[in-house]
Amino acid sequence: MVQLSDIQRAADRISGVAHRTPVVTSRRIDAELGVSLHLKCENLQRMGAFKFRGAYNALSQLSDSAKDAGVVAFSSGNHAQAVALAASLLGIRATIVMPTDAPQLKLTATRGYGADVVTYDRHTEDREAIARELADRDGCALVPPFDDPAIIAGQGTAALELLEDVPDLDVVIAPLGGGGLLSGSAITAHGIRSTIRVFGAEPAAGDDGKRSFDSGEIVRIPVPRTIADGAQTTALGRHTFPVIRELVEDIVLVSDDELIAGMASLAQTCKLIVEPTGVLGYAAARSLAPQLQGARVGVIISGGNVDLQRFAQLISGTATR
Ligand SMILES: *Cc1c(COP(=O)(O)O)cnc(C)c1O
């Protein structure tokens, strides 16, 4: 299992490369909710999400021969851009397997970081198989999006910085997809002070994490329909699940409507553009607030990669979902 010391070493590796993102507060939101909220703004991280932390931590530890061979990843979202950027900074060749119908913005951004993009048809082809085949053919490492100790340790550095800046937090809340961010955050919080309460925030439409947490076994679901596209995972991982089960107090389910209300609130009040998945923790804090009155609550705002037009449609209620 990943330890706090692994996360501290990851923090050293990414220091000076990743941004130390700001922690934002709002008296208005605090007054409204009756808690003292501290928002760790990973929407302002390089490439727009915390995923840069894990990708850089993982890639920087590859052996020289592995670096020469290059890396492969499959993702339609932030992990693709994170691996592409980390690889380019480290002089590693990256191949990213993305669906043909991925948003043009994301295809362009991934290529813009210098990665080779291999597209596949998401209805007829298996991306994992394609990535594995490429990895086997070229002898390069496959960089998993969450279920990997180096990725988990890297993601845990966001909570580490948050707790350095706000040491007296009572509660930490992080979004939950495959669980890299939440497990890393929980190891950090628990390692620093075991009385810090940690909650995960998951889309209600894809509640595999909550069901796994409650039942004690990894529950697998079909790809959920939610606007939180960064948390459309179908199951927790074998590394992330045991950590979450042991160190997290509960998983809060968040509806798409709550996500939209959260996006509008953060834009209006804090002037923050946050993608739907990025607002999961804040939306969960809003629904937990009645039972956390007076608490100091840290929330990881996990990403800001949303097309502006889509953002406008979502908050004005004119988006197709
Ligand atoms: C990937 C992602 C998540 C979920 O992270 P996991 O480590 O898969 O749980 C949350 N928010 C954003 C913005 C993401 O890109």
C-alpha cells in the first residue's frame, strides 16, 4: 500500500514542475453553508487538472531504457493530456489511444503536447486491447489512469499541499472516479492526522464506488450516463479500493443537477471555471454541510477542462446531456 512517505517523495519529484495551486475561500459561501470551506484549485493546474501530478510522478521514475522505449496510455480525457505533457517535459515519446469521436479540443490539446494519437471506434473496438498491443509491439510501458501506486502517490500531493496550507482541516472531500485521487488524498490526510474525516464524491448515475464501499467488494457497472465525464469509470481498482474502504468515511452521491448548480456557484462567487467532474467535491460539501456545521472543510476542485460553450449551455439549462 502507498504510504505518506511515497506521497512526500512524489511531492519532491513534481516540485517546480507542477504548479502549487492556490487554495481559495469565500466568506459568502461559508456564510451560506455554515462551514469554513477551502478549495484546492486543481482546475488551475498545468493542463487543467490534478492528473498531471500522477502522470509526472509515474513517468519520471521510469528507467532510462523505459524512457527510451516511450509510453502508451488510453483515455479520452484529462489523463491523455497529463501523460502527453509529462512525457514531453521528460523527453519521452507518448502514444495516446483516444476514441475517434473524442472532443476535437481534447484531440488537439493532446497532439499539441507532442503525443502521437491513435484513434479507435469506441463502439466496435477495445481501447485497452489496442493500447496493450501497441505497448507489446514497441516494448513501451502502459500508464494506467488510476490503479497504480505511482499514480496514486502523485495524486495525493494535492491534498498534501492543501494540508500544508491549511493544517487544521477537519474534513477533506475529493471526487471519485477510479479512485486515484481519493485514495491518495485519504492516505495523505490519514497519515498527517488520523482524525481528519475523508469523504469521496461520486456521480449518482455511476455509483459503483458507493456500492463497492458499502458491500466490501468491487462492483462493476456499465459506462454511466453523467455530465461528469472524468468519473465515468466502471469500477474501482485493486489498489484504490482497499484504501478507500479502509480510510474513507463515506461516498456522497451527486446528481448532474447538483453539479450544474455547483459550477454556477463557483463561477459566480469565486470566478472559477470548473468542469462538471471537477465540481463533485464542492457539490458534496454543499449536501454534507448541514451535518458539518462549523467544520473546516478542504475540497479538491479537480479540473477545469470544459469547452466554454458547453459550460454556458450547462449553466443556462440549454445543454443536451
Ligand atoms: C480523472 C478525474 C477525476 C477522477 O479521478 P480518479 O483518480 O479516477 O478517481 C476527477 N476529476 C477530474 C477533473 C478528473 O480528470
